[in-house]
Amino acid sequence: MTAQTRPDSDASSTATLCIEATDVTGTHSVRVSEVEPNVPAGVLAAAIAARMSLPDNVPWALRDDATSVFLDDQRAVGDQIRPEARVTVTPRTHLG
């Protein structure tokens, strides 16, 4: 499942995002500010996981807490979540 484009998204926007992120166990929590909206969600997931000192040999994904939708790793984070969003960092798993 992937996120849909926000109705009010503007690809030319230069405003940065501030995101509250928690790992899937609730053990780690960080506030990430000044996130460029054009950063791919997969890159942001890896950076947040590293900041939380989570294992670097795991592929990480972001899930929007408001919608429970997993962000598309290849798409810009600003097209998928709102400013001040809360996300969960979770291992990316493939079942099958």
C-alpha cells in the first residue's frame, strides 16, 4: 500500500517539514526538523533510522500515523505527508 498525493501538495514549495518519528516498538522517538519536501521517503527513512541508532542492515520504511499508509520510498516525502506529521519507522517486509 502506498500513499496518495496530498490534495494541497505543491512540488515547487520550498518550505521545510518538521516530522515526529517513532520506531515500531515505541522505544525511540525523534523530532526531525528542516526536512526538504523533495527528499525521497526511503532516504528519509534510512536517515531517521540511523539517527535512532537502529540496525543499518535493515531496509526501513515510513508509515504515516494519521492514515496508517506506508510512504512510497521513491516519491518525495512532501507529496505524501503534511507538515508536522507523525510517522513510524518500521522494517520493510515482503511477505511472499
